[in-house]
Amino acid sequence: MPEPESLSIPSVAAPPVGASSFTGRLGPWLAVLPIALITAVPVLVVLSALAHPDQTIWEHLWKHVLPELLVNTAWLVLGVGLGVTLLGVSLAWLTAVCDYPGRRFFAWALLLPLALPAYVTAFVWLGLFDFTGPVATWLRESFGILKPPPVRSRSGVILVMTLALYPYVYLTSRAAFLGQGRRLMEAAQSLGQSRWHAFLKVALPMARPGIVAGLLLAVMETLADFGTVSVFNYNTFTTAIYKAWFSLFSLPAASQLASMLIFFVFVVALLEYQTRASASYAASSRAAAAPSRIALKGWQAGLALAWSALVFGLAFVMPVWQILDWALNVFEQDFDARYLDFAWHSLLLAGLGALLVGTLALVLGYAQRLHPTSAMRVAARLSTLGYALPGAVLAVGIFIPVAWLDNQLIERLGLEGQVLGGTLAVMLLAYCARFLAVSFGPVDAGLGRISKSIDEAAQSLGVVGARRLWRVHLPMLRVPLLTAAALTFVDVMKELPITLMTRPFGWDTLAVRVFEMTSEGEWERAALPAAAIAIVGLLPVFMLIRHADHAHT
Amino acid sequence: MLILENVAQSYGAKPVLKDINFSLKAGQIGCLLGPSGCGKTTALRLIAGFEQLNSGAIYLDGEAVARPGACVPAEKRKVGLVFQDFALFPHLHVAANIGFGLSHLSGADRDNRVAEMLDLVGLTQEASAFPHQLSGGQQQRVALARALAPRPRLLLLDEPFSSLDVELREKLALEVRDILNQEGITALLVTHDQHEAFAMADRIGVMHHGVIQQWDTPYNLYHQPNSRFVADFIGQGVLMPARVLNSRQVEIELGVLEGRIPGECSQEGGCSRCDKGCMVDVLIRPDDILHDDTSPVLATVERKAFRGAEFLYTLRLAQGGRVQVLVPSHHNHAIGEAIGIRLDVDHVVAFRQ
């Protein structure tokens, strides 16, 4: 039984022995502050645009741009929010609480769409319903319908993004349903409630924090999305930022738009943070046994099966099948030396990104472990804020200070051209800001599972400092670090706006290639790089599935 | 061997330890016993070197390892620790866990020492097992072996049995005691469980609110507690109001008790002023009262708890006082029944009211 006294020893008031020296106290900050700055600087740069509005730009934006962006964004968030909740919760409930033929398969298969970037699903749909695409052709030839349903529309974007993002809600609400275990349902039943009633009155309200958390993640992804909306030519803030920068060459307009988007995102991020803080009652004890399932029979089972199969088919099977089909079609004529370059660039960026971000996450987590002060927690939270920042916003926020630095260097030192701008270093910096949270999550959780007494045990046996990290913590963190690296690897590979906006000139990756081909409507040729991304993307999803299985069986 | 001198510790304005003084001789096993939040864990962590000392001093083998502003870091103290959660390294097998603190030895010496420790705790068969493959008791013994392997000057045990099954605790406590005695280890144990303390320790310090109330042998703690807190915390019993007749006699509802009157009364000099007629509370343990069917003194059974070999009866006396008594379990009386009892007190423990 843990004693309160041993828990409440305030490390703030009493720094651990050995940390009292000057370097001891300063060391962690020297490591953590630069990491926090990587995220803080772009945010502050973008926010400062909000503080110094440019009159003429604002007037132009208000008249010609903002109304459309606001309406489009509102519809998108509303539509996708509703869509992912409907799909995510219903499927989570079916696979977590009910039993029907195929449930075991769908339980993990329904996570697979996470491996597909939304922009890939998007161009597949567009390609399918294109006038020359298979669906349109089939409709025309079989039914004489000349005009296929207009996919390139608001409802089209919403549908595609819903199919791409529902796994977030599915994942979190399924975990919530499973985590409740059987006891509370049994308690409700013992108090005279029917199973359905018990579900509605106990399980669903208890799962609400989980559902909301997934929903808010999906909404954040929606706001941050650049690839899907640009494939659909659906104007939102991210596409407007891109256009302001690359078509109008107006960095001020881009940063004004970015500052507005960041405002919306922070509202959602704040909500997400609050639900996470209050979600504790949904996470029940580890002892919670798997709930005894509601066995669906007859037409109910058929309906459940059909619904799961429909979503899985539309969100995963169809896009993957179509991409592979197209990719094979064009492989002969399209695959050449350039592709090796694209792939090499993607792998290099993703590899370096994973290594760098993983290392920073470890430094951040470890510093926090050795010095669990509130200042350190704030620094860590600041560093991981970037996950909420849309790539387009981050690109602007990183580009402005880098361009300023470049100018200083050119003026002061007489250097020529761009020094930092358009280098891999700047891209990697932006990736760090964007994906540090992705890495920090598993590393921090992994460190959290290592009890403090393990550290003290090593210390009392004379093993401290780097030797302790090497002999005790690193081996114990192997799985979390691998998870962190894999997640970051795939995220960097899929990433579009940062890569597009900060890459060295002519430095194309697989994702950039997809973007360029889809901008020209060359669906078949976009499929080849997309297939490569999707295959790599499956890797962490399988890890996630394995992890979820471990956690719940 | 181990000396704590006027050790005091506070976090902010909150004092956690006040004026702690005690010492252990080489080979002795000491114990800090007290309820949660009494400061015993803080004392342990100060001795281990995980906390900075505010005031006082801690000596190990005559060396001052902790003084305010001058602490030997934990890794240099040569103090072994057995943690409440054992804190075994999950990625290392048993032998590697035990050898973890032996990196200063050469390969062969290390292997020898590990083999020796495995033998000592009887886990030679499990040398290449991983911690999660072991039972709780086995993990505990690995933790002990790991802490003892580098030949520490002192072994600290933090609630070492609390994560084990109750049945296992006492057995293991005796086992650990045997191992420590066999190796001549000086050890300090921290626990809230008096059975553990009694099974392990030569000297026990009962702690309350950051103060050691009494540092004594287990026997003396039970039979001659020096404060109400110790009397209440250790063992069972009740405090009954009594009138002091003279320096050797007090009168309670059940009769007159004779003997030296130690405890608070003598120590604080409180009773010397009201030698006669002064009201005190007398500690009556269950073993101070005998069940005797022939006794004229009757008491009503109010509650009973079956303990296998015996019953613990709570009895109500004629004038409303309550006592507890242990009775062999073949004397099975019903609640409400009146049974005869007799006093059998060979020393008096009294506290001022």
C-alpha cells in the first residue's frame, strides 16, 4: 500500500541530492529551453501578426477571402464532426460491446484507414467519379446516367474526410467502452436495468470523455488539413495561406490568415486538453474484465456486419485496391530514376525526423523526470503544443524568423543568397515543432511506467547519470522509443504542407509528388507514390493494433 | 554503526521530522514503526541519501554522511535498499539484477558473488528467469540479494513485505531476519505493520507526527509503553480510569492493582503531586485478564471475534467500563452472557488523565 507521505514529498522544495550544484540545476534547462523554443517561436511569430493587423490586407481579406473561408471551414468542421462521431461511436460500440460475425476482424481492421493519408483517399474518390473514372463509366454504361454524383463538392469533402478521420473517434471511444469493464454494467443490471438501458444510462455517458477526445482530435486534423481540401479545390484557411504565399507572394497576408487559424485551433486544443484532464473517470482499473458482449442475432447481426463492411470497404479496401490498380497500370511507364529520388528524399526526411524528434522527446521526458518541477512541466507542455498547429501555420511561423535571420546574416556577414532558408535543417525544425508531441506521448508514458524507485535502486547500487540512462532507462524504454520513432517516421512521410512550403528548391518527396500529380488531375500517376506512402503507413497502425490488443486482452 | 543525531526535517513550513535520535549497533536490526504520514519513510530516505538533510547529522561507521549542506550522495554511501515495490530491473534476469551494483568487480569475482547471493536466498534455479516470471516472495528475495551483493554498510528496507500476501509476510520476515543475522548485516526497516516489526527487529522506534515516541525492544514497547500513543498503537487493550492509592497501588473498577507505576506518571512527575486520590488511566491488555468461571466478578459479553485458537471477547463491566480478554476457543459464550473474570496484572502502566 503506497504511503501518502512518500508520495507527497515535494521535490520542488527539496531538490534531490546531487542536483544542487549550479550545472545540475541549469543543465536540464539548457536542454529543454531550446526544445520549447522550437515550438514557441513559430507560435509567437504567427500570433504577433494578430497583434499587428495590417489595415489594407485585412480589408482585402474581409472583402474577398474570409467570408468564403469561414463558411467553408464551419461546414467542414460541422460535417466532419458529425460524420466521425456517427461512424466512430457506432463502430466502436458494435466491436466493443456487441458480438456479431466478423467482429474480431473488424475490431482491428477498422483502424486501418489511419494508414492512408486523407489526401490519398480524396484523390481516389475524385478519380473514381471522374467522367472517365470507373464509377462514372459504369453508371453511364449500365444505367445511362450521364451525370455522376458531384463528388467534387462540399459533401464530397466531408464524406472523404469523415472516412479518413473516423478512426480517431473509433479508437478513443472503443478504448473507453472496453475500459469500463463488465462490473458497472453488471451493477446497473443488478439494479434492475435492462442491458440496453444499462448501456444508454451507464456505458455511453461514461464513454463521453473518450468520444469527445477523439472528436476533438479529428476536428483538429480537419482544421489542419491541407492535402484533402486542395485536392478538392475546397478553399479553407490552409489552402488560402498556401495561395497567399506562393501565388500572391504575400507573406503578411499568409501570416494574418495563419494567426486566425491558430486562434480556432487553440480553442479546440484547449477543449481537448480539458476533456483529457476530466476524462479520468472513464479510465477504470486495470482489473476491468472484458465486458460480456451483447450477442446480435438475425437481422441485427446482418445489419452490424453490413455497416462495418461498408465503412471498411469505402474507407480502406476501395482506396487501396484502386491505388494498387492504378499504380500497377502506370508502373511500367512512370517508374524511373526520379522515383528513387522521391523515395530516398522521403526516407531520408522521415528517418532524420524520427531520429531527431525521438531524441528530443527523450531529452524532454528525461529532464522532466529528473527535475519534476512545475516550470519543467510548462516547458514540456509548450514544446508539445505543436501537434495542434496546422502545418501551413507552422511553415509560416518558421519561415518568417528564418528569413529574418538570413537577412541579418547577409547584412552582417556579407553572405550571399539564402543561408538557412530552404535547407533541410529548417524543414527538420518544423517537423520537430509539429511532431514532438507524437513522440513525446509514448516516451513520457514509458517513463511514467518506470517507478521512481527503479531510479533510486540504481542510485543506491552506485549507478547514476549517463550510466543509469544507458543501463536502466534506455533498455526499459526500447518499445516506447520505437513506437515514437515509427509514428514520427510515418507522419513525416505523409506530411504535406510543411514539406511543400519549406523544402529546398526542387527537392521532391513522395508526398510532394502525390500533390503535384493530383493538382494536375493525374490520378493514376499519383497512385504510385501514394501506394508507397500507404504501405509504410501501415507499419505503425499494426503496432497500434498490437498495442491495443495487449492493453485489452 | 548508524547514528542519527538531532535529525529534523521540514518541507516549507511543514515539519516532517522533529529531533530524531537513535543508533544501531553493528549487526542489529532496527525498525521505524508508525502509521502513514508519521515521517518514517522520510527518515529512511534521509539515511539512504535521497533527501537533503535540514538539520542534525547522520553517521555511518563514524563518518558523517549527512549534515546540513554537506551530504554524501546516495550512490557513494554504500547503503543497500530493498524497496516497497522491489524495483527490480524488468529487462534484466535475476543474476543480472543481483550483479547490477557489482560493475567494479572483475567478471569472475562478479559471477562468484552473484552465485553466492543466489545461494543465500535460495534462487540458484531461477538465475536466468526474468522478474515477471517470479512469485512475489521470490522477487522480494532477489531485491534483498541485489541490495546485499555489494556488501553495503547498512541495509534499509522500506515496507518490504507490504506488497505480499498476508500469509506470506510473517514467514518471509522471519526468513529475511535469518539471512540478515547469518550475514551479520546491520539493517533498518520501515513499516506500519507491528507484526512485521516484531518478527524482524531487535529495536523498534514507534513514530508519530515526526517524533520517535519510544525507542525500545519489542517486549518493552508492548509491556511498558511510555505514552498513550504507543499503548494504543502497539497491541490491543483498553485504558480504564483508575484512582491512585499510593505509589505502588491503583484502584480500578475490577479491583486494586499493585506494582511499580511507570510510564508517563513517573516520567513527568505528574503523579508525585497528586500521589493520593489522583485519577489516572491504566492500560489493561487482553492478557492481563483471565477468564475464570469461579470468579465473583462478572462481565457481559458484548462482542466476540473468533481467532481459531482463541476468542477475543469484548466485555462490559457492571459500571459500564469495557475490557478485552483472550479466551481459549473451547469457551464459547454467547453474546449477552455474563462470564467470570479475574485480574492478572504483574505491572501497572498508567497515564495521567
